Amino acid sequence: MDILIVIEDNNGKVHRMGLESITAAQTMAKDRGFSIAALVMGSNADELATQVSNYDIGEVLKLEHDLLSSYSSDGYAEAVKQVVEKESPKYVFFGHTYQVRDYVPKISAKLMKPFLVDNVLMNSDGDDTVFTKQMFNAKLYSDMIAMDEGPLLISFQSAAYSSDNAASGSASVRDVNINLDSSMIKTQSEDPFQEESGGVDLTSAEIIVSVGRGIGKEENVPMAKDLAKAIGGELASSRPVVDAGWLSSTHQIGSSGQSVSPKMYLALGISGAIQHVVGMKGSKNIVAINKDPEAPIFEIADYGVVGDVLEIVPKLSEALE
Amino acid sequence: MKIAVLVKQVPGSDSPLPINSNQSWLDENGISYVMNECDNYALEEALQIKEENDDGEVVVISLGPDRVQKVIREGLAKGADRAIHIQMNSDSIADPLSLATLFADAIRDEKFDLIFSGLQSDDLGMGQTGIIIGEMLGMSTASLAMATELSEGIIKVKRELEAGFFQWVSMSLPASITIQSGLNIPRYPSLKGIMGAKKKEINIVTPGGHDVKQSAKKVYVPQSDKQTVMIEGSVDQIVDKLVEAFRNEIKVI
Ligand SMILES: Cc1cc2nc3c(=O)[nH]c(=O)nc-3n(C[C@H](O)[C@H](O)[C@H](O)COP(=O)(O)OP(=O)(O)OC[C@H]3O[C@@H](n4cnc5c(N)ncnc54)[C@H](O)[C@@H]3O)c2cc1C
């Protein structure tokens, strides 16, 4: 095969971003006349293989091994490395998940092959493909090229390609084997857990007033709280506000926090980095107030105000009361 | 306990980002630089481990042109013992594999017990360098650390997972761990620290050549096809128009 997609297990289901990479692979395959295979592994490999075989890809590679029954970066990196060496694809596709961040750089080091991460787009350029990624917290884009004949490791940002566009089909399943022993796995993992939510459930809120670092300091946070109250909404925030201890982590919206889709999301002094945006871009109406006219948040906002939140917010609360 | 902290100098979040004339990278003039945000947390974590264990050494390491000595001095002022500056004139290397090779070569003989680095840089956002270095030096690795606990040659790391989940992972030293923002409260340098930093050693390393495996071909401002209604005017006018939109268009009041 030319493209190998590595599918991630999300509690027995194909991770949403795995489906998105199927669409990405199909797009490239069509453009460049490539063949596709998908790799599933771990304790749910059977289940995943069945799900993935319903897509238009050449074949599904199924890898079962005791040491892969739960995730470890060493085990997964070694396993994928061996499969890549055996199958020699031109490209290896991943969704840019937290797990992929954790183990794929190790494959890059083992194979000395580049890992082009977190791409939002790809375009053919003759016999080559140019991959586009965000840089400087989404303020700029950069077209990246690999200077290596491959296999190239490529990951895609969440929603770069839509899983709705993945063409269905029926693929055959083939078993693959690797050599793995427990001495190769240097880490021991406990079960995943969630921290106390403290009763803040933002997912059902109709209106969310969300504060970012642009609020400046802790003493200004009540200003946003007042606005939330005046408009009958819930208060939320971006990560730096939580990191600084101005609000508890249960307020955080984004890839590491809650995902919300209220009727209105009012972003106050939030730049619009992807890890925040993935948690709120499904909002029906996004209203952004930011002093920087080039802030990436305006790219997804329905309504935008270029201005100072410290001036606008108190007056807005007043007007609403 | 010998801990390396990798710090990167990056454009600050308020800095202009002027693109150079051939669109290959930024025009460095006019950029204001700061220490990469999560590297600052990585440094704090290392300093706390050193203080709790009452022995050990924290070494800050940065790669880049001479200007990166500013973040190196900042690290020394906060309490790092010494520094290594891997001198590179070009700032535009967007290739984690070659950068990691330079780091690994420069520090291999130091035999660090721990390497802490930020989980990704605010400029390139590659998020790989610390892990690749760890792998190259045969260390255990873990990413996205939100807490660390150290005892008897084992480090336990609370890893951040997606959607508010966490997981504890333990591994033996040596280990290279990438640090997520928010796991501690980074200190400010004291006046005494700032004075003392001037006397601390910065070992300058000039690396040889390196293979480049990926590079930026063109850098540009993204175009959006979203139609955003921009609300303009004086503060009072903006407030009136917002209330109007809330009431009649978005219909939330
Ligand atoms: C693995 C990973 C996971 C992450 N998870 C999350 C997550 O779950 N949630 C999250 O939010 N982030 C997350 N982040 C961090 C994310 O990348 C951004 O750093 C973060 O979202 C930025 O927050 P911000 O917009 O509040 O701050 P900044 O990016 O610093 O933006 C502040 C904005 O405020 C504006 N501003 C400043 N002053 C004013 C003023 N007076 N009036 C109006 N505007 C003003 C500025 O123009 C700027 O646009 C994660 C990062 C990584 C790498």
C-alpha cells in the first residue's frame, strides 16, 4: 500500500479523528493514484477491524498482541514502527490526538523519518504533497514539505477533513505480526480518570460568556461574571485563565476541557487557538471581542468587535440590566 | 539528581509577526521574544524537584542565535545552576528531528536523570522535540505532564488525556518528560537571582552540520471564508449594537 492509516481505539470504537484520516487518505489516493490500508491494534482490534472494513480502502491490517492490550507509548511506537518497516508505505496517516502526540515522535526517532504534524490541509505539488499547518498559535499558516523519500509520518488536525465524506466500501482483513517483548516497555500506566467536575456542566448552557487571558488579571474576572449574570449565561474560560488559578479547571473549554455548543458563545479576550476552538466551534453564534483585529478567533466568529473588553464588558452588563 | 530543562525563545503573544519578503519565514526585526510558555512551567517543576530533594543540579539548555541568551539568563536568574547554549544562527529550522539530533549530541555525555521540556512551542507547534531526544538517548518518555512525583529512581507522571481525563504513568529514570502548562505556579526571578545569574556559567556549543528532513516552504496569513459581521463605533455604539444583535438576531434576550 502507499498510505497506511493508523486507527486509534476510543473505548472499542474508531476514534473520530481516525475516520477523518480515512477521508484524508481517500483524498490523497484519488489525487495521486495511491492504495490505502488501515492498521488496527489492541484488545478491540476485531471490533475496530469490522468498523474500518466498511470504508473504501484496500485492506485492514489487524495486529493483536498481549502487550498492546492497553496503550503504552513504547509498545505502540515499536509496533507501528515494525509494521511500517514491513509494509513500507509512502505515507503513514494519523489523527493528531493526544495519544499520537505521545508516541509518534518516538517512531520518528526510531526510523529517522520526519513527522509532519497537525495539518489542516494538503495539496499536490507535482509528484509531491505540500502539508499546511498552523503556526504561532494559528496566527499564521505554513506550507511544509518533507525532504525525505519516506515513509513520511503525517497527522491531521481535528476536523481538517470531515468523516462524513469518507467513502464506504468493503475491505478485506489481514493479520499482521510483530516481535514485542515486555523489556521494550518502560512505562506502567494506571487507568484513566476524570477530576471532580464541581457541578459545573457547561454542555447544557444556552449562553456562555467565556474569558481569556485578554481579561488581564484576576481582579477583572468578576466583570465577566457580572456579564454572564446579566445575560443569564454561564461563565467559562480558556486554559491560561485556569492555569493562572483565576477560575477552576471545570470552567475550561477546549480539547482538554469541556466541549460546548450553546446558542451564543461570547469570547472575551480569547485569541482562538485550535485547542480552544475545538471545544466551542459548534456554537450556533460566536461573538468575539478582541483588541487584535487579526486574532484568529475572528475567523470563526459570526459577530466581531475589535475593542477593549475592559471598556466594553462593564457597559454591556449595565445596558443588559 | 541532574535535570536538564530545554527552553525556547519564541515571539511573545502580543508581538507583531512580520513575514519576510520571500515569505520563507519571519522578519526578525520588530519581533519581541519571550520564553515559551510551557517551558517556564518545565523550569519551575525542575527547580521544585531540586529544592525538595535538597541536592541536584538544574541546567537550562537553549538552541538558537545569541538573542536566546536572554531566556537562558532568565532561567539562571530563577535558580538554574548553569546553562548550555547550542548556537545556531538560523531561527527558521522547522525540523524537530534535526533539532533533536543537535540537542542529543550536545547533551549525551551529561547523562541527565531527567529532561524536562515544554510540550510544544508557541511558534512552530511541532510538539516532538523532547520526546525524540528522549528516544535518541534511550530514556523513558512521557508527554503532557500535569504533575510529577519522584521517588527512588522512578518518576510518576500525571498525563493529560483528551476531554478532561488524566492518567498516571510511572517509569524508571532516566526520563524525558514534556510539560503541559498549569502544573505549578512559575516563580519570578528575585533581584538576588538576577544579580547571581550574571556569574553563572553558560557553556556555548557550536554544532556541526545536520540533515534537514522537513522545512517550511511558505509562511502566510490565513484567509477566512467566514462572513463575520464586524460591529464598529464608539464604545456606547458598540454596546447598543451588541444588545440589538442579542435581542433581534441571535435572540438570546
Ligand atoms: C495539548 C494542548 C491542550 C490545550 N488545551 C486547551 C484547552 O482545553 N482550552 C484552551 O482554551 N486552551 C488549551 N490549550 C492552549 C491553547 O493552545 C492556547 O494557548 C489558549 O487557548 C490561549 O488562551 P487565550 O486565547 O485566553 O490567550 P492568548 O492566546 O494569550 O490570547 C489573549 C487574547 O486576548 C486579546 N486581548 C488582550 N487584551 C485585551 C483587551 N484588553 N481587550 C480585548 N482583547 C484583549 C489578545 O489580542 C489575544 O488575542 C492547549 C494547548 C495544548 C498544546
